[in-house]
Amino acid sequence: MAKEDTVGKWYHFGRWVESLLAASCWLVYRNSDTFRRMGFYFITDAKDLDGHFLFLKNDLEKLSDFVRGKLTSDHKWFEQFFGWCDGKAGELAALEGGHELEIFFKRYTECLSCSLMVEFVDHAMQEYLEALGEKTGVTAAEAMNLMRPYKKTELMEYQDELRGLKEEMIVAFVRNHKWIGTHGFGGEPLNEERVMKEIVLSRGDRDSGQNLKVPAGYEYLVEVGSKLAYYRTYLVEKADRVAYSHWPVIKELAEKQGLSWDDVNLLTHVELIELTKTGELPVGWEKRREGFGVNNINGEVVVVAGDEMRRELRDSMEEIKTEGIEEIKGMTARGGRVKGVVRVVERAADIGKLNEGEILVAPETTPDYVVGMKMAGAIVTNQGGITSHAAIVSRELGVPCVIGTKIATQVLKDGDLVEVDADKGVVKIIKRAGR
């Protein structure tokens, strides 16, 4: 298909995962009980190409209409949805430390489908808030700033424990929180050295939002947004924790087949389950080392690799022109004004290159970015919304943060000197690296 036939059809929803194993678990949403039960049948095709998640613009327009209707006339739907999320997370949590991969992946994909739905609702709700703000004078960023997790997530409790942690308790602390730092089937498990580093980096200027005033007419929206913010993190926490408990089973399977951990992440979860039954790998899977993607088109999940993947990515993504841009804008997640040197971290695996006080620039953040977020002078992301990890964690850590710039990782380069005015949601380039 020619490029002009596809560009403009797809909406770039963000860059999430770098593992085919993880991506395949996200992209089976159309077969999940969650999507059928909650009425999201209109979300159809999707692609993950080199980690870039793409959904059809027409589907997202239907999504906006759906969520607007629920916000204005069907409040019971949100009660059912959040109850459903609790149920699916609980079913998955019961498998922690288990050994049956087929059962694990079934419940894991259901939990991720709940998380994906939260992101969809977040996306639609942001559009609703922007339209509403034109009438009320309350900006979407101001409204979103009121929407904090309505109760503590496990990672928030982890930060609380960390602040008062004594040296003699570190070994037990690490054992209880070993999964923190992993995400899906990647990342680095918690260790004593990292805990010591985090204790030193822990900040005390948390922004709880307790004194923020809710504008008249926004009470229900803030209530829903606060629950979305909680469930986005809560669901991913449960998924990551239980996934990590299954790493030993997956590694044992890989060793029997002569595969490395990187090789395992080049398989879909369906292929991995099949491997446990037949001992056979998919034909030509090695080509995925050259780059991979996975598509869900007409309900069929298909892997694309190498040049085919790159061609499809080029033909599906709109080109972003960044030449001459000296200032980028986004939304305030956590206020503050900071000058610093840019460090672009496209993948969580590269978070180690960030130096303390530098400006962390990323597509978006995930739990395996947290150590770097603590070191950062400020955080700037392409993606963002009510429930985004960067928005929630930056307030918890007290780090200035601008989200939703769309183009930060394309415009900013390592070594650029910038001023982040997070109060206004603006990042200004003071001096380009090398000039």
C-alpha cells in the first residue's frame, strides 16, 4: 500500500515496549473479556512497530464519543469498570510465584487489557477536558493536576518506606520489593546498591495536592480522574510483579532450548506457550533481531520483521518536522523552573547514562525509569495524560515535569542546555550542544 494511503490514518499513541513478548500481550485486547464486557468493541486494528503503538484515528474518535457519554449520563459504567479492574488484577495476583505459563499469560493479558482501557479513557477524557475548558476557563492541565491517585499504589508505599529505611533493614527490603525496576519482561530487579543510591536521592518536597481547590462542576471529573490515575499504576504494578515471579520459569524454558533472554523477548506469548508444548520455534524468527513489530489487523495478530517492519513504520507514521524549533510546549505535571543539560533516554535500558541534575527527556516513563527520575533535574516527555507514569511519579518525587510535548525526543539532543519552565509547560533551548 502506498504511503499516501496510510499516513493520516493512524494515531501515534506512544512508544511503550521494546519486547515482542510484551507487545504481543498488549495487542490481543480484541480477544479479551475486558473489551467485550466494557463495550470497547469499536477499538479495532492496532500496530506496534519498533515499540511505536498506533491506533486508527477513526476508532479514537468513536472512543471520545463513548467516554463523553459515560461522563455525562452513565456514571454507573465507571463503577463497573473499576470493579472489573480490581477483579482482573486480583486474579493475576493470585498467580504470583506460579509455574503454569499458559494460565499466567491468559490472566496477564486480561490485566493489561484493563490497563490499556484506562489509557484509552485517559486519552478521551483529556479531549473532553480541553473542550470543557473553552467554556469554563479551566485548562486541561489545571484539571489534570487535581487528579492524583485516590489511594496509595504499591510504588508510592515503596517510596514511603524508602524515606525511613534503616541500613540494617535493606536486605529484607530488597527481598520484598525485588520486582521494582522491572517492567514486563525487561528491566533490572531491585538490588542493595540501587536502594542505597535511592535513599540518597530521595527528596522531601512531595506535592500531595491536598490543598488544591476543585472548581465547581469538576467534582465528578476529578473523582473519576483520580481513580484512573490510581488504576493505571496499580494494574501495571500487579502485572510487573507477577510477570517477574514467572521469569525463572521462562528462563528455565529458554535454557532448555538454547535461547538467551533477548531471544525469548523476540517471541510472542503465543509462540512461547507453543514452545513449551512442542519444543518448536517459529520459522524465520531470527530475522526479528533486525527489528520487529506486531500487528492486530482484522483480529489476526501477525509479526513483521526487518525491512518489512521499517517500511510499514515509515508508511504509517507522519513525519515530524523539527528544524528551527527553539521552544516546545506541553502540559504541567509538576511545577518548577530548572535549567540543565539534556539527556535523551529513548529506552529504559539506557537510563544509566543520565547524570544527576540533567534533564531527562523520554518518549514516556515506565517503572524501570524511576531511579533516573530521582536523579533528574526535570522530566520532559512526548506522551502524557491524567494517568501517565511521569505525571504521577514526578509529583511523588517532587521533580518538575512537562508531559505531552509530542516532539521532545525529536527536537532535543544530548548536551543541549535548556530551561524547563514546568509552571507554564514550556521547554526553551538556551544553547544547542556543539555550538
